[in-house]
Amino acid sequence: MRTRAAVLVATDRSRPYVDSRPLEIHDLDLAPPRAGELLVRVQAAGLCHSDLSVVDGNRPRPTPMVLGHEAAGEVLEVGAGVTDVHAGDHVVLVFVPRCGSCAECAAGRPALCERAAAANTAGALLRGGRRWGHLDGVEVHHHLGVSAFAEHVVVDRGSVVVVPDDVPFATAALFGCALLTGAGAVLSTAQVRPGESVAVFGLGGVGLSAVLGAVVAGAHPVVAIDPVPAKQRLARELGATHTFGPPGPDTGGDVVELVREAVPGGVRHAFEAVGSAKVLADAWAVTRRGGTTVAIGLPHPSQQLTVSAAQLVGEARTLTGSYLGGAVPQRDIPALIALWRAGRLPVDRIHSASLALEDLNQALDDLAEGHTVRQVVHPAGLPT
């Protein structure tokens, strides 16, 4: 079949922000699903900072590539051997497909699936190869097994979670990355308990989802840090008890000092959702003795972090990474949706704009400049 898609032709490693038009809309050939795969009509796709990191070259990926990795849609066709998903099902797409048989999947850590990591790095699907056709004679790659910025996609069965039909697609899409990554880091990786203190650095879609997760977990106080006042206000509306920006006349001091003044001794859990080694160092600095610092954001591969080995041991501190929030999507997405349905996880509040495919380049610029939280693209057309 032929379908429209937003293609990243090449990355630009020379610019701190995206080029004026890094994505091009093309009609591409899309092969039918093979055994163990699905054809999905994409109804909604969130624009995440990880997409921007591919565009500006911070996360090197093969090009040309159909970008996008956070989405929801409707299954149109299933390949041979798929018996538990059917045409007409509504699904959330997950950017780490689980193979179910590697050591990490067997250990209950599908976010670290070995076969998925290899396929995602290669721009291929889990079972090998690519289903996109060619652009100017060059084979087009998949983005994290999803390629959500397209009207239709072929994905592996391990990339989808079936969800109830009454969950709006624009809401469902956010559970595939923002909620799994942010709330998952709080609930699964750190396993925050009621009454424990939390600080979240960076209030994009993932960081605000971490705030939501902290509130659901019963954390107190919940401190949120971001340079954008509007994001600080939204964090307070979502349950943060304190908000701070960077040093300056409005803050009156260093962020680390301000957090430690608000929470004497430091917080029990600090989460870095920016993708900056410098910010991660601040998150480490606000963590108390015996506390845990969790890295969620993806920094440029060249960035390095230095911490005190004496603190690490003498204060029994923990520094850990969290990929996909350490989640088990088949288990956790239904649980998170149940919390949303109960009104305890208002993820709709982080949906900041609805876009068409043609709006993506401007949307990338807005994201790079920190103007938005979670923009949602509707490849098949904006809802009426």
C-alpha cells in the first residue's frame, strides 16, 4: 500500500536546534505485515524530546527514517501467527518491542530486551528487515519499531498493547512513552512509597508524568524544577508542592540550595528528565543520605557525569538509570489507564496542542525552544 509519512532525510549535528524543515512529507510504499506483525492506522502520535534528539543528531540513528515513537491507533490487519490481537482493536504502540525469549525479557525486564535494542539501533523491525519502501533509491528505516508520524505503520506484535476502545486516541498515545517513562520511573524503578520526598528536574511530558506518578504514589513533598514559569504552574496544578526555576532574580538563589531549604537534608528520590549531565549532577546534589537519584533523560553520548565515590558508599546513595520507566508495558499500561479512568492520573492535562503532519517542523522548533509540553500529531487528519 501507499501511505503518507514524515521522513527525516538526514540528521544535523551542527545545530543546537532543528533546521527549519528537517522533516519531509512523502508518499511511501509500505509492505504488508509478515508473520507476527500488524498493520495499524495511526490515529494519534505524541511529539517527544527523543524525536528531537534524533533530528539534531544527539541520538544517532540511520536515515532516511520515518520518525515518531509514541502513538495509538487501530489495527487493520494481522499477520500469520497473531492470535491475541484482531482487526479493529485499539492499541498503544510501545517503542521497545519485547521478544519474550531473551535473558532480559525472561527476567521480567522487557524494556531492556536485547533483540529489541539491536533492531531499534538498526532501524529495523524486531523480526528483521524493514517494511518501508525506498526514497530516492534508499531504503527507509523504522524509528524504534514504531515510526508513528505516518498514516499507517507495520509493527511487531511485541510493540503493541491492546487498550479499551473508549480511551481517546490522543490520550492513549501518551501512555506509550510519557507515562511509561515518567510515571514508571517513579512507580517501578524507584518504587516511591507514601510520604517519601521527591524532586523532578525538567517538566516536559516525561517530567510532568513523573510528577503525576509521585502524586499517585503519595509522595510528599513533591518539588518540580524547570525554567519555564508556565510549566511550573502546571506542575503545581498537578500536585507539586514546590516549584523552582534556574538561578536568577525570581528564584533568589541556587536551585540545589532552594530544594535543600524546602526539604531539609535533601529529597529521598530525585528524577532527572532533561537529558543533561549537568542537571543530573544537580539531581544528585539534592538527594539525601540513603536516597536514590534516577536518570530518565537521554543526554548526548559524549556527556559524562562525575559523582563522589565517598558519598556513594558512605551515604549509601543509589544512582540508577531508568529506560521506559523500567515498565512491563503489558502489565503497566492497563494499570495506568485504570488510574486515569479513576481521575487519579490526569494525563490529558499535559496534552498541549493537536497537529497535522504538515505542522511537525514548526512543532519541533516549539519543542526545542521549550514552549510546549506534549503536542499530539494526527496523521490521518485533525479530529473534528
